[in-house]
Amino acid sequence: MVEKSTQKQDTTPIGALPTHQWALQLHGPGLYSVDRVPLPTPAPGQVLVRIECAPINPSDTYFMSGMYKLYTDDPNKVKYPMAPGWEGAGVVVANGGGIMGWRLVGKRVAVTRCREENRMFSIGGCYQQYMITTAMQCLPLPDTMSLEQGSMHFVNPLSALGLLDTAKTYKTKAIVQTAAASQLGKMVVHLCKEEKIPLINIVRRDEQVKMLSEIGAEYVLDSSQSGFGERLKELADKLQATVLFEAVGGETTAEVLEQLPYNSVCIIYGLLSEKPISNLDPLLLIGRNQRLEGFFLGHYLTQKSIWGQLSLFKKCTQLMSSGLFKSDVAKRVSLFEIKDAIMEYKANMSKGKYIVYPQQEPTPEDMSGQQ
Ligand SMILES: NC(=O)c1ccc[n+]([C@@H]2O[C@H](COP(=O)([O-])OP(=O)(O)OC[C@H]3O[C@@H](n4cnc5c(N)ncnc54)[C@H](OP(=O)(O)O)[C@@H]3O)[C@@H](O)[C@H]2O)c1
């Protein structure tokens, strides 16, 4: 197990690259192993990044288990075996060609997996020691930001900003959010506080009420308490909360939406229950003019101009550097511990992120598990 995070991790000097590396290899939905594979070679426009750390996000677990059927049911979309891992951080160690990549060599960067044409998945992600990505997918990190926090730069912080930006287009007076004790939910709490937007937070356990109150959340409702629906309705009416950030799905979407005022918009951005939306009364959408829409960070970013994206990244780096967007870390693990880490993480997600450290060499026990 990796013991602790360091502000600036040791890195192999550039030029001394190995020929092979350890990589988590996904062989099909739910099937993975840690294998010794050749180092990938970056093409023009791409760089090679030595990955120091990478979080396990819900989207990683969905992709690995095959829940993203849109991709995994199509044999032409995902080229197995491949390394999963949506985001991470490390040091750029080689350039495949191009001025952007050349300027990045030697820099500490936050990265996301390579964006490929036609939403293909043929190039591996961050759960390996070295990955290739496009120079455009690398964001240089300030010296003051640890690689660990930097590894969580993209997915949650940018989505929190994107969700709030989207809510503002509806000119709502207040917002409601489910799964509010998530890392993303806590970022929304901070953003709404800064912008003085009343926010009704919904959690499912008493200790999460305490957790959110401690970071300054004003309205926190526990959905496991009796009278939850009435209290939500009363508060949503009073504050005129007509935008819902919904990350649970299953029965939660309808249970919450039916307490919200006429003309409310439910922005669905997660599926933490891992179940389809159920029990939704069509009359909510017809008679009460309520609406459902999806939010996906990738789509949100592509709608923005390059300048819009750059200013969003800049704002995000500022919020992260200020500590407002700091993510909690529950545990640090090696590539060989990912399977157990996912199970532990799912059992208590509010505890914080599990961070994978791919440079951690295998222990003798890991090696015997490889036989
Ligand atoms: N659409 C996008 O572009 C996008 C981008 C980023 C993130 N997301 C989504 O944002 C959500 C939050 O991500 P995160 O990384 O911040 O999560 P996280 O920190 O891992 O926390 C997940 C939270 O959800 C709660 N939760 C889990 N299952 C639940 C259920 N069935 N009902 C109610 N609450 C439940 C957990 O509570 P317990 O401790 O009680 O389990 C925990 O507080 C995820 O759904 C993720 O997929 C979407």
C-alpha cells in the first residue's frame, strides 16, 4: 500500500525510460488484470506522461464494469485490452512531435485520457505507469499544487462549475442537489456560498448532515428521516428552488422532483444508485411543466469556445489552489489493489477518494497473484 502523498513526487529522469511498464488491463466488462506491457509511443500531437497518481471516480467503475453499454456493447468502440482511468497527474516525459508537446516536456501536468475520434477507446488511460494523451489534454500544474490534488483537476471541479453555469441559464432563485456529500457536491456547496445562491442539500445519512454543516451548508435534509418529502417541498417552495442537480437515479429522481415547484428542471448528471429512473409520473412533466435533461462534462466542454475552455480551466485552477475545491482522500493504493479498492470505495463513498499510485512496484504477494 502507498503510505502517504508527497507534495512533489520523485520522478524518473527524462531520457531513462523503461521499455515495459505495469498497466491495469481491461479485457472486457468486469475483467481486468495487471500486466507487463510495452511502453506506448506518442504520435505527433501526443505526449507520453509518467503517471504518478489517479483517482477512482464513479465513471471509472462504470466503464470498467461495462455499465457504459453505449461503448462496451460495441466491439468497434473499445479496443481490448486497454488501461482504464479517466484522469490523473504526472510528468510529461516525451513528445511525439509538435510545439505544444515540446513545451510540456518536463512539466507536472493534470491529464485526461486521450480524446479519440468517433468516441473510440483504443488508447489507454491513467491506470498504468506511462500513458499517451494529446498535448491538448494536459494542463500544467502550479508548483504549489500537489500531484495528488492535481490528479482530480478535471472530472469533478469542471463539472461543478459547468453545472452551476447551466443552472444560471435557467435564472433560478435557488438550487437543490442530491448526493450532496460527494466531492463534487461539496464543491457545489462552496460555489453556491460564494455566489450567494441558496442551496438545498440532500444526503442519506445523519453523519453526512454533520459533514456538510461543518463546511458551511445552510440547508441539509436527510432523505432517510420521516417527513423528508414535506420538508423538502416547504423549503423548495419558500426558496423557489427550480433547478435540481440529480446524481442518484433509481427512485430518487422522481421522489425529489415531485416536491419541487412548477417549471422545475432536473439536471441528471450521475447514476449512483446504478439503476434506471423509476416511478416517474408523466404528469410531473405534462401538468407541472417539469423537465429532465442530462449533463455530461465532455459535451459541456465541446460547446465552449477554446477561450471559454481556457478561462474555465483557469478558474478551476484558482479554486483548487485556494483550497476551496480540495478533494478528500480516503486511501492510496497500487495498481494491484484496485479491485479491493473499488469495493471499499463503494461501501462508503463519502469518506473520500481512493487514489491509485501506478509507480508503486508490486510486492511479492502481488507477484504471486499474477501466476
Ligand atoms: N455527468 C458528468 O459529466 C459527471 C462528471 C463528474 C461527476 N459526475 C457524477 O457526479 C457524482 C458524484 O461524483 P463524486 O466523484 O463527487 O462522488 P463521490 O465523492 O465518490 O461521492 C459519492 C456520494 O454519493 C453518495 N451515494 C452513493 N450511492 C448513493 C445512492 N444510491 N443514493 C444516495 N447517495 C448515494 C455517497 O454516499 P455514501 O457515503 O452514503 O455512499 C457519496 O456521498 C457521481 O454520480 C459521478 O458519476 C458526473
